[in-house]
Amino acid sequence: MKTFFDLAIETLVNARNSVGSTAKLAEMTGVNPVTLGRWISGERKPSLSELGKVFDLLGIGLSQPAVDVTQYAMIPKVKAKAGAGSSLITTDAVLGFYAFSHAFLHGIAVQAKDAILLDVIGDSMEPLISDGDAILVDTSVRKPQDGKIFLVGLGEELLVKRLQKSLRGWLLVSQNPNYASMSVEGDDLEAFRIYGRVRWFGRVV
């Protein structure tokens, strides 16, 4: 997809071609010919104010395309923390909303109405998922799946773990080898809850 500056430079190229030379276009706009040549070649990016003055002199209208908001879904981020280790912060209060494209969500088979975001605390899922990462959870997937990463509840704790089927129940497996797997079987299954499958994570670097 072309950016605003791509379109602006294409417009300058067309204007240069129309008047016959970079020198002629520079004369018409008052821009140094060397500078104008560098803009057109891509060696230097003009500022918006510089472009605005040039286009005003040329009588050209150019506006930055508006974002088509209908192509995006606003996914709520909740205050709860997913424990890569453990977490007792389980409130579903919404902190804000984040835009995800419908195309991206469709590609990972997630319905916007079923998606939530929350942050991770702890290091038991490192190096895959780190402390402070945000995860996107598909809350429509409540049936455990062997080998997949889920947001789960055990007792009062909220956890993000990879599930592994065992003979009598499930293992909650950490990515970090320093953490032992947690066995969920027998009476523990009564306190075991599946909140959804983790489908994406992101982090600030």
C-alpha cells in the first residue's frame, strides 16, 4: 500500500514531467533544484510544511487519506493480569480499547466480539511470552486442546499456560524450564476453568 509521501512524490514527478525539467519545477516553486531533485529521487523526505507550500504554489490539492475505521475492530483490554507464574488480579474492568484489523482477526479465526486483551506478569512462559507482554485471548474457545496455550483459572489464580493432556486430567506446562508443570486431576478439575485460547501476543521494545 502506498503511503502519503509516496503519493506526494509521485505528484511531484508528474509535475516535473509536465513542465519539462526539475530546474523548471524548482523555478516555479522556489525550491532549490538540488533539494527538489533529492525529494524526487527519494534521497530526502520533505516535511509536510514544505510539501504544502510547493503544492499551494502549483495549485495542487493533496490530503492524507483518512483511515477507514470500518476495517478495524476495537478490542477491550482488561485490568486482569495473566500469570506466567500466577496472578490474583482477576478483575474484568476495562482499561481501554485497541484496534485490530478485521483481516488480521479473520486470519487467526477470531471473532472480535469474543476477543480480549490483557497483560502478562511473571516469567514462566519465557522466552516465548515475557513479563509485560499483552496477549489476545479468544474467549469462545473453552474446550482444552492438547499443546495449545490457554488462559486458565485454577482456584483463585489466573494463569497463562500450555496445556498437555495427561492420563487423569491436564498438565499446565511452562515454557521456562525452571518451572515445573502443574498437574490438574481429581478434585482439582472442579476448580479448573478455561477462559480462552491465547491467539496472539505483543510487546513493547
